[in-house]
Amino acid sequence: MAQERKAVIQAKNLYKIYSVGESKVRALNGVNLTIYKGEFCSIVGTSGSGKSTMLNMLAGLEKPTKGEVIIGGEHLEKMNENQLVRFRREHVGFIFQSFNLLGTLDARENVALPLTFRGMPKKERLAKADAMLNLVGLPKHKDHRPNEMSGGQQQRVGVARALVVDPEIIFADEPTGNLDSNTSAEVMGLMKKIVREQNQTLVMVTHDNHLAGFADRIFHIIDGKIVKIEDNTGKRGDEDL
Amino acid sequence: MKFRDLLGMSISSLWRRKLRTILTILGVVIGTASIVVMISLGLGLDKAQMAQIEQYGGLTTINVRGNEGGSSGYYMGGGVSVAVEDVGSSDSSEPTRLDDAAIEVLSQIENVESVAPMLQTYVIGRQGIYEGQFNLIGTTVEALENMHLELTEGSSLPTSETELKILYGNTVVSDNFYNSRNNEYYWENGNMPDVDLVNDPLFLIFDSDAYWNSKWGGTDENGNPYKAPKKYVVESCGVMAGGPEDYSSSSYNAYCNVEALKVQLKKIFKGRVIPGQPQTKAGKPYKEIYYNQAEVKVTDMKYMEEVQEIIRGMGYYADSNIEWITQMRESSRSVQAALGGIGAVSLFVAAIGIANTMMMSIYERTKEIGVIKVLGCELPNIRNMFLAEAAFIGLIGGAIGLVLSYIISAVINMVTKGMMYETGVSYIPVWLTLTALLFAMIVGMVSGLFPALRAMRLSPLAAIRNE
Ligand SMILES: Nc1ncnc2c1ncn2[C@@H]1O[C@H](COP(=O)(O)OP(=O)(O)OP(=O)(O)O)[C@@H](O)[C@H]1O
Ligand SMILES: [Mg+2]
């Protein structure tokens, strides 16, 4: 079964070294990984272990000190910032821990924002945003501004915004970090459901082992190194699909 | 990203910070208004000067005079000969004189529109107890037409080349005539001399030397008393329009046809030297009557200096308003620069205000900028968004500043009305309006450029990091 799957993300011998004053911090210390199409992966580890650094590197938000990041056959480490922006716009969706919705825009406009950057006409993008908000279960909150919504609702808008461009890959850095456990489970379920339906790849960072358990595969990271890869696909079967 | 969406985002982020936007715009309003008002004052000055110059005989006329070798051949009638100091050219070489042939040569020079010969003589006019000495200028009808004189009803130009008819300026009487009983002029006592130039006959005396000599009872070299010169009744063909105090460059002169004047002078002075005309070494008159000066009209102001140089090269004296104008414009330009500089300082302060506002806005929106970067907003779009914001501040500030300038300008003109210039002290031409608007916008963009570039270079990581 593994042979049939197509690799979308590959990291080879990835290093990220920060120099703080005299000392050097090895945030990533030689990471190799492959993530396949349609997979839901989570990255877990203690605080400061290098999870966010790794995700940023995979999403092309930061340049690695050494090593390669290959997404869909393209080398991110060789791109300049303009190319990276374009690459993200075409292939990647992002979900933030602190939602990061624009306070002046209502839910619908927030979701339509990435489409604006793609130059989509207003009518079309608002229609698409509408459909996306229905999908994440917020049909009644389209005209609400972020400060008129609960954290869970805001993160649903965040999910809708990430998914509205039909990205091949979605990165999420602690998407439920600011939510209580019930709401977290709801949002996780929602993310997983939509991603499955569209056969999209989701990479999520969390330090919560329970939430990590939603994933197909779990990468355990300690001090910038992957120490264990847990495979859930076999264990859980398709019971929650 | 569509340009419309980009503008929309810029405007909405300006709208979000209304108070700060308004304050920044206010700075630009004041800056623009002060620069425009200051420049308008300079331009008003310029315009008033031009109007003044126009009044003093235009910008395209060169006065040409003959050269009697070493001194200017500007002869004045009535025995008064004023020798102008040598201007530095051709000393005591062949004298250059203005005759019909010379006029023809002058009119052949490139960019010369027309040449008007001027034969000038001082005459004494008498009517009743009033007497006055004035300048009688003979010239062509064409030249008189070019002067665009306003005539009273029933007046006409002296067209006849044989019969002498005189066109009087409207201040000839008030300026030159006096009561022969008490020797008082109008400008001394305010009593208008009772002289009617049109309906009553006016006696003219052309040989004013003889007139004065006989009047004071002198004798000539042979001991004989001077004979009083003959008086002639000369008909008038008209009077210029205007009151006794409406002065202009032509109002105090009398004009006639040059050919008719030549005929008349030859008749009067038969064989004698006409006052003001050159004479041979033996003291005899020349056969021809030479003109005192010629007015050369140039097709355009830009050829003035060139034509003037050519004429000087021919040995004539040539002068015009152009040198004076050039000097005057230079000084008015430096006044303008100084005034504009004062305005520029306030606009500069406004520009710093814009830069500061944009910088603040970027610090506040660091996270937002990061988010839109992560969401795929291209870098040039981010830069343009901020540039558009700054340009908007400049444009709106400039527009309101212009409205304010028009109001201030109108108020200044109203307050100073009639005090200095007829044309108004402050003048805002269309080009200034458009330039000011464009300039305000550019100032906005330039001051927004550095903040915009900074926004563009912000790291997208700022968005993900949790503070
Ligand atoms: N810009 C930076 N400069 C210097 N050191 C950094 C920088 N960013 C991260 N680090 C260091 O790299 C290491 C990994 O950081 P990272 O943010 O990846 O941790 P994390 O696993 O996401 O932790 P958390 O669960 O708390 O978010 C940490 O030791 C951190 O101090
Ligand atoms: Mg982290």
C-alpha cells in the first residue's frame, strides 16, 4: 500500500540553527521525513522541541540553514520570497493558533481574502466564501466581525479561509491551542472531515497527545529530531470515516 | 490582485483610523494651501508687472534711433537737443540716420513685423489765453492702428498724406496747457484750461525757437529783433477717449501723418534747418528729413534680444523694455522662490507627518501584514497598498488645500482690492492647481515609500508567532 502513495512533502537532512549571542540553538537537527498525499499528519513534542520551526520550514516561511524541502517536486529552499509567496498562494493553506482574522472584515470577507489576492472578482469570491462558511457550520455568522464571534467560531472561519482556495496542503500550528477541549475536538473533527473529502494533505502541530491521536501518522520530535513515527492507519481502520 | 481591491483595502484601512488620517490630511492641507497661496502671490506680482509693461508700450517694440557719431541722435524739437552718452559702440564713425531707405532695411530683418517711422517735433499751441507746448509725432497710419488707441466718437486717424491733421491725446490739454495770464497749469490749480481741440481752431507754432526769442524780445547776431514766427491753424481729426487724468504712454502726445508733417515742415522752414534735424558741417540742412526714431515691432517676445542686437550691429541705438523686463522678472522670480520656499517648508513638515503616520500604521499592522503575506498577497501588492494609502492622504489633502487656497486667495484679493494692482495680488492659474494636486500626491507617495518598502519586507513569521 505504501508504494502506491504519492509523496507531496519531503524533507531531507533539514537543519535550522539560530545563533543567540555567542551560543547556537539547534532548533532542527537533521530531520528527514516524507508526507504522502491525502495524509493527516501531526507533529508532537514538548515546548521548545522545534515543532513550529519545522512547520515553518515545510511551509516555506523560513529558510533552512541546511537541507532540502521538496513539495510537489519543487525545492522551497531555492526560491526567493516572491516565488515563495506565489507558491503558497497556489498550493498551501494556513491555519493559525491565534486565528489571525482581520478585525475590520466580517467572516465572509475574511474567508474571501485569499481569493482577493488571486484576483478573483468580488461576486465570485463572496459566493465561494459563503459556501465555505456553510460547510464549516457557520451559516448564521457570515456578517459577524471576529470580535463578535467565539474562539471556536473564529477558528472555523480560519479553517474556511485556509480551505477556500482548495489547497493541496494545509498547515496548522496548534490550531486548537486557544480553544477548550470540547471545542478543540469539534474543530479537529471538522478539519479532518473536510480534508478527507477533498483528499487534501494536513500537517498539524500540537503538544496535546490526545489531539495528535486524530492523525493518521504522528511524528514525535525531541530537541529538533524526529524520534518516533506512530502509524494509526492500521490500528483505527476506517471506523471514523 | 485586482487594482480595485487594492485601493479598497487602502481606503478601508485609512477609514479605520479616521482621526489619525484626518490629522495627517490636515497637515497636507495646510502645506498645500501655504505653498499655493505663496506662489499665487508671486504670480499675482508677475501678472501685475506684465499688465504694467503692456501699458508702457508692450513687450515687442524696439525703439531705434540714429547715431550722430559718438552720441545718440535723439533730437528734440524746440532747440533742445539732448545728447545721450555714448553707449560704447561706434565712436565718431559714419553717422547712421533713419531715412526711408533705413526703414526699409529694418523692416527686412527676420522676425520683424513692422517698422513705424517717427518724426517728432515740439510745437506750441494757442487758443485764447491758453498756451501749451507739446510733442507732435508724425507716424504711419499703420503704426497708429497698432497702438490700438481708443478714440472718442467722431474721431478718425490722420490718413491724409498731404493735409496735416492732428489726433490729440486725452491729457494733452491737462498736461501741457497753461493760462498765459498767470502761467498756471491744470495740475497746479485744478482749473481745466478752456481749450476745445475739436471744435475751435487751434493755432500751432512750429518754429518754437523763434517764438521764444521774439517773446523775450532778443536780437539776432545782426542786432535785428527776432520776428515772431508764423502761426498756422491746423485742423484736428480727433481726440483719444479718456479723462484728463487717465494717463497712458500716448495720452500726452499729439499724432499726425508723417508724410503730411514732412510736407508741412518743409513748407515752414524752407531752406532753413528744421529744429532737431541734423545739419551739414556748413550748417545747411540736408535735402531729406530724417526720422527721430523708428518703432520696430517684433513678431514675438522671444526674438527681441536677437533683433535688437542686429539693429545695434547696424550702428543704430536700439532699446526696448526687454532688458528692464528681464531684470524685473528675475527679481520677481526670486521673490516667488522665497515665497514658495516658505510654503515648501510647511509641506515638508506635512510630508514628515505622512511618513510618521504610515510608519505607525505599519507597526500596528505588523501581524496583519504577516497574515496577508502567508495568505499569498504578493510583495509588490503590499507595497502598493501602503503607497496608495499615502498617495490618498496627499491627494485628499492637496484637494482640500486647493479649495482653501482659492478661498484665501479670494479673501486676499477682496481685502487688497484697489490697493496695489488692478489685477489682484493673488492669482492661481490652472496649471498651478493641477501641479499642486499632483505634487501633493507625489509628496504623499514619496513619504510613504520608505514605510511601504518596510512593510513589504516584514517577515511573514510575525503572523505566526504568538505574542
Ligand atoms: N527566531 C529565533 N531565534 C532564536 N532562537 C529561536 C528562534 N525561533 C525559535 N528558536 C528556538 O528554537 C527552538 C525551537 O523553537 P520552536 O518555536 O520550534 O518550538 P516549539 O516546539 O514550537 O515550541 P512550542 O510548543 O512552545 O511552540 C527553541 O529552543 C527556541 O528557543
Ligand atoms: Mg510552536
